[in-house]
Amino acid sequence: MKELYEKFPNIDLNGFKLPEYYNWSADWIDYLAEKEGDRKALIFYYNGKRRDFSFREISDLSRRLAFHMKESGINKGDGIMIMLGNVPMMWISVVALIRIGALIVPTATSMTEDDIKYRTEKASVSGVITDDLNYRKFEKVQGSMKLRICGWGKAPGWSNINEDNLRDFEMLETYEKTRSDDPAIL
């Protein structure tokens, strides 16, 4: 952010100063979960059915996913590739990754195996969250991954985790202290 302010010195932020440390998951999502817990954060339609997620649920599920990620060896600064469509697990994953200070590496589902191999090498990707339609694209790189989650459907040999079975996981009670100018997305 510092570079942004230096590049555009005339930006008027009405006196707003970035705090030195800020973790969007802990400082905003958890705040909303505490203050307005039952308020809808996400509305998802699939096959004609509607499923609502409250801020409390997003906070809770992201803490559980973050616990699994930490247990799998994912740490602050590790790149995690997300190759999911616009499904609840994609949003829960983003909140969990920010919570632990890991880097989000968004990836289009149209990527090929060779594209994925190139990106995982260049971005030093430590893990992947994908779905049952795309997990095979990671066969060339899966040996280097600490974390392999199938977040939609099932994939043999992968952690098949979704918003339903996450409720059985332990909850991460802390969060990674991140500076306001730490990167979050590659």
C-alpha cells in the first residue's frame, strides 16, 4: 500500500490511516460474526435449492478449515492455489487463507496441466483447493503439495472437505498477525 500512496500522492482518504496490522478475516469477518452473527453473508443456489450462510457460519467454517491447513503444514506466506467455481467452499477458503496469512493463488478452471505445472513452480505453490472435475490436472505437481483439498465433490486420495463435513473439524482459535501491507493474493 505504501507504494500506492507514493505513486498517487493526491488520493484523499479523508484522514483514514491504515493500521499497522490488519487481518481481514479476524478483524472484519469475526467482528461481523460477533456483532451480526445471523445476518446473511452468502446466499448460494445450486440445482434449484437455496442455502444461506451467516457471518457466524463463515467465520466458524473458515476457522475450522484454517485449523486443517495449519495441521497440514501451511504457514504464513505459503501460496495456495484455488481452482473452484463460485461455490461456498471457495469463499470459506479465501477467508481461511487470509486468517493464517497464506497467499491466495486464484486459478481459472480452464487451466491445463501444463499451465498448472508452470504456475505452481513460478509461484512456489504449497497446496491446492479444487473440485472433483479438476483434481486430475494436478497429477504432475501433487507430490510437492503439503495440502490437497477437494472442496466440491470427491477425489480419491485427497482431503474431501466441504462446508458440511467441516463442522467436524477442530477450530483455530488464533489468527496470523499480518501487516496491512502484507500480500494476500498472487
